[in-house]
Amino acid sequence: MEIKELLTFKTIVEEGTFSHAAKKLNYAQSTVTTHIKKLEKELGFLLFERGWDARLTEEGALFLEEVDSLLMHWDYSIAQAQRISKEEKGTVKIGLTESVAKKLIPFILNYLNNVKPHIHCDFVIGNTALLSEMLEQNKLDFAVCGNSKNSSLHFIPLGKEQIEFIVNDPEHPILKKESVEIFEIIEYPILIGENSCYYSQSVNAFLAENHLSFKTVYNCSALHLIPQMVFGHAIGIIPKGTSLEESNISFKVNGFDPKMPIGLLYSSKKRNYLSQTKQQIMKVIESSMK
């Protein structure tokens, strides 16, 4: 069997049909069919149930697990060969939350520009839920975000993400208090990330532990827009590190600790097959987060 046949098989599984896989691979559909028939002949069993949609047979599902490992090992071998020849090329796909992107991207680009100028880097900015899903789908090499409940992903904590409270009105009643308690902000309109955001879930979990809840909440998936959206007596809650507007005034809330570890998240299966460059970028990130 050849690598191109394994790639065809994996692409069919990812795309859902033979025709979609052919389009993705820029093959004629007959070529895709030929690849699969050749694989099935060599293996001695059917990989897909016959029909319009590409449903795996039981044997096909088991083979898929082996193919993932084979392809990861192949990519790793290619990366090692490129490194040895001092002509290392390729793409690194890194996921970042908005709150760390501004800090980390300059460190990463500086390293690549000075040490690995032939490496291209794709950054995906999103919340922990999105980045975890993309890691599971092998669309990212690794991410810097919160922890995930997905057992196939491994998390290395690098620090603790903090929360910042902001208002726009210098005459806001909350600013006139010598100290602010968490129960004092729940009466005001709240601007916060969407419910799937790691930090939003952490904030809500902290409130629940204290038997509290916000009364009026406005959710926004684009965290960088929240500082611009704060109005009247509304209070914005954002991860510390999010870019603020000149009109924003931050304040502290006593005893507020949503316990939000942030760190490197990556596929447990893929860790040993990350190229030397990718592992070095992870070390650069670890150093930058200290």
C-alpha cells in the first residue's frame, strides 16, 4: 500500500463521501475509487459499506486508528529528513485564545524569523471549545488555551488566566466604593463572552459556588469587541490581556478567583510525532508565559 492511498482513505472519512474527497484531493472520483479498491484488495476486507455516504465497516473503523498513527509517523519522518538536510520547510498550525495572542505571537514570529525562516505559521484565534475541537480533528498542531474535558487531549498548565472588570462611566456607582464584592456587580448589565468560552464557564461556575447569578447578560463571541460595547452602567468581564479602549476603567472585585489555568493543549497521540521545530516553539511559548 502507498501513502497516497492511505491519505485518500483518511480524506474520505473526513469529508464524508468519495466525491467530496476527490474534490478535496483534486482527483477524479475514479482515482479515489481505485485507491480504495486497491487498499481493500491488499487488506483482504472492505473498508466502507457500499452506498452514497462513506460509512466505515467495523474493520474499516479499526484500520482508521492504525492509519492515523501511520500518517503521523510519516509526517514526522518527513520533518526529520527536512531538518537533517537543513532545508526544513512546512507549516505550523497554532491555536491561541484572544487573551494570549497579543503577547505570544511576537515571540513565536521572532523565533521563526531568526531560526526557522522557511517555516510558515498559521494562527487560529478562538475560545477553548473551538480550539479543542480543531485539535481533535487534527486541524491544529497544538494550542494555548484552557483545559479541555476531552480525554484524547493532554494539557500542560503554564499559568493562571486572570479576569478584568471594566466600565466606561467614570461616575459609575461601583467606582465610588472603597472595595467591591462579587454580589455587588450582579445587579448591573453584564457583557461577557459566549457560554462556550472557557472563561465565561469559569466565571459562572464561581458564581454558582457562591449561590449567585447575573440578572442581565449580553454575550459576545468576539472578546476584543467587549471593551467597545460597554454602555451606561454595564460592566464588561474579559480575560486580562484583552486590548482595552481609552474610555475603559478597570476595577477589582474582592475574593474573585474563578481558577482558570491556561497552558498548552495538544493531542495525546500526536505529541511524540511533533517535529523538532514544533516542539521548540512549544518551549518558546513556555518560556514566554513565565
